[in-house]
Amino acid sequence: MLGRIKMRQKVLEFMFLILSAVLLLLSCAKQIGERADPSASEYHETEAADSVVWESERQTVSSEWEIEIETEREAATDEGGVTNTELEPDTEIETNSEPETGGRTEIDTEAEMDAETETDGEMESEPVCDTHSFGDWEIIQSPGCAEIGWKERACKICTTREWLEIAALGHEFSTSLSYDGRTHWYGTLCGHGEVRGNEELHAFGNWTVLDSPGCGTEGSKTRQCGLCFMTQEVSIPATGHHLLLDKNLMCQACQLPYKDIGLIFERQEDGYRIAGYTGREASVFIPAQYGGFPVVAIEAEAFAGHRELEEIYIPVTVAEIGANAFWDCAGLQAVYGGSTAAWCAISFENYLSNPLYYSHKLFLNGEEITSLVIPSGVTSIGNYAFAYCDMIRAVTFSSDIQSIGDSAFYYCSSLDSVVYGGSGSHWQRVIFGDSWNSYTGDYVVECLNGRFPK
């Protein structure tokens, strides 16, 4: 109670001080105005009258404040048994009607300090702990799968608090595997679908054939991952027709006639000719006979542009192959012929008439030719007959040979051995075509009676 009285007293004194200052400022402003404009005397007289009224009101308010303060002090004395003298023994308030400071109230510094420190009762101070007594932890932020949390606890005596980090919980994974075409993994149960646990490549077993492929139909096979049981199924390419040399018109596997796989036959006086090919087989077997007549020729550009063609069988009945018959058959890997004598007798129109331009491999009588023997009875070798067959390393000619055509062994780059079954003078009488041995290896001709340079 006493504290509130003293506080209110100080507030009233402060307001009184402000009012006195305002009146002093008004008085100064009036004097300055009279000096600057003497003609405004009527206005200044009004201002002077107002100043008297303000001063009268100030004195009235001051008297009322003193009476109110005195009343509150008496009430405090009645309640607490303390007299005004006991309340503020060192405080002296001087109030003048016209103080030089504009009505300022002066208060002793010691009394002011005492007034600020006194309260209705004893002020409570914050308790101090030598040893904290903390309560239970309380979670203030729960942890997530990948986010940390926080918990706190407070001392039961003072206001001290502690905080502790809670580790992230980690993701909760399913016990069953999920998978795609490449890997398998454990999915999450916590809603984080982008997280994959223990992701691994599939561990596939062996292939199991479901449907075997045919000559013109695809098959299928399957395999399964041993961990997640993901099943993978793929197609098996068609095998193509089985080209066995002992069959002329029918595929050994599907028994289809070769006309049905794309060969176009044209009837001529001497037999049939292969006029073209519309199929897409990797292997093509040209029959020796068709419709009871021999197949004697392959016309110009008959197989041109068939890059899917990998191997072809040319029977012994074929004696002529037209210009560019195998142009752009860049996929050719092997050429099969009948006998050596029949191959030497074929008339190739140009170097693209011979499939060896692309394959570089020749099989005669079922054997790959690396050491070529021209048998007795063969008197001539046609143009381009063995051109570009770079698998040939040695050639043996019988003494019956009389002529070797243009570019017959052109670009047989591995050829480094030539043997002739006759004498050197007979070898020199053989007719050699243009570039018959251009771009071959280095060799000498071994004759019965000596050696002759290339």
C-alpha cells in the first residue's frame, strides 16, 4: 500500500512538473511576440488573460494533488500503523506557486532510491540450485524416418531446462521383395516410396524353352530370379530353312519348296534361271533342279541389296552369274559350291557377280578352301573365279591348265605358295588374264624342273 502511494505521488509530481514547463514556454512565446509585432497588443492582452487563467488552474490542481496525497497517507497510517513521518523521514517536498524552474518538484536522491526499492511485501527472488532435480523428459518434436526429434526436461526447483536430440527412426521396410525388369528391392511401409532397401540385380537361373522356333516362326524361352521369382520371357528367332546339300527343292525341316521362300525362277531353253529373290532368309539354298529342269544361271542383280543374306549355296549346275548379282550383300560370310571343277567353269560377269567379294570364304565339297588344288582335266579358270578369297594360301595347278582368266586370283592376299605340275617351259606357255594375280602374297612358282618368279 505504501509503495503504491509513493509511486502515485511521484507520478503526480512529474505531471505537475510538465504543466509548469508548458506555462513557462507560453510566457516566453508571448514576450517574443510582443517585441516582434507591437501592433498586436490586443492579441497579447488576450494571451495574458489566458495565462492568468492557466496559472490559477495550475495552483488549483496542485492544491488538489496535495490534499489527495495527504489523504492517502493518512489512510496508509490507519491501515499499517505507520505515520507519514515514518514513511518518508528523509523526503522533503517543496511546492512554490511560481518556482524559477517552471514548477519543478525536487526530491532527495536517497529518498527516491528508497521509494524505488520498497514494496508492499518482500520481493521474491529466483531460487538457485546447487544440484538440479529434473523431471521426466517431454517430447517436443517427434522424430521421423529421416528427421531427428527433440525432448526437454525442467528442473523442479529453478527454471533451468535441458534439451536432448532424438535420433531418426529409420525407414520401415516390407518383408517381401518388389521388382522391375532389372532389379529387386524391399519397399517401405512408411510412405517413402522413393527409398529402396537392399536393391540388387536379379539372380536369374538357366533359360527354359517354352516353344521351339521353326523355320519361319519364332519360339520363346523363360527364366526366373531365384530371390524375387520375377519371370523373364523372351522370343527365340526363327531358325530359317535347313539347307542340306542332299535336298534340291524341299527344306529338310519344314518340307517347304524353295520357291516358297522367295526364289524367283524363270524358264529358259536350257533350264531355269534365278531371276530374283524376295525372301529375307539369312541362308539361301539354290536347288540344282526345279520342275525337272536344271538351274543353270543367276541373272544380273538377282540378290542385290539383300544385306541380311549370310550364306548361299550355288549348285554345280550353275554356269553363269550376271553382273552385280550380289551387289551390296554386305552380310555374306560364306559361299558354298559343289566341286572345284564346276566352280572354275562359272562365268562371272564382273567382280560383284562373285559373292566372294563380300564373304572371303569358299567351301567346295563341304570343306573350306585354304589350300586349293585344281584337278586334272581342268584346262581353264574363269574370270574372277577366286577373286577376294583371302583364305587361300596355296594353289596347285595340274599340267592340264592352259589359261587363267582376268583377276582370277585378284586380292588373294594370303597366297604365298604356287605349285605347277609341269615343266617351266610349259608354265610359260599358259595364257594369263589381266591382273590374274594382282595383290597376292610373295611367292615363286615351283615347277618340275625349277623355280620361276611370280
